[in-house]
Amino acid sequence: MAVRILVAEDEFITAFDLCDTFEEAGYEVEGPHAGISSALLACQKEKPDLAILDIELVDGLTYELAQKLIDDDVPVILHSERDERDAIAARFPRAVAVAKPCPPAALLDMVGRALMTS
């Protein structure tokens, strides 16, 4: 059974680039979701194995969703602007904070490591 990755990203090109990267690497992708409500509904239907969340989606900040996933032992990679990365890493020490843009190979490596430690 394929590993299921939830992608929550509201920047169209970035969202589809992330989805393509993970699908090409053999992962099952849920999304992309441009809003928190859509991503949350997808998580309620089926818990993902890992989530990649942009910090700010069309309907707000993803902090509560990130914390819910972390509390449910879902590895979370928080995708944010470079100047927000340190603050995000401090707020969510159990998540991985990644600055945009992140090269696909580096992101795939982070996903692999996060899945191994979960």
C-alpha cells in the first residue's frame, strides 16, 4: 500500500509541483488543498501518513491543523517563507520547517527521513 501524503498549498504552481514530485516518487497524494477546511475534511476521511502544509492558506493559518496532525502522530513538514522558518520551527519542534522554494530532491529526502522516524 502506497504511503499517503496530504498536500495543503494555495499557490497553484507550487501545489501542483509538489503533487507531481511525490506522485513521481511513488507516493499517493491527497490534494492539493488550497484551504484548511478542505485539508481538514480530507484528514477526517482518511488519516494521512505525512502532511506537507503551507503555513498560510486561502482561509487562514494552518497552525491548528498542524498541531492536530502532530498530536495524531502524523509527521508534518511545514512549508513557509524563508523569514518565517525559524519561528515556525520554534513553535512546532516535532515538525520539520522548510523554507520555500525547496528543491524537490531535498524535500523527498526530508519526507523519507520523517517517515522513517514516525
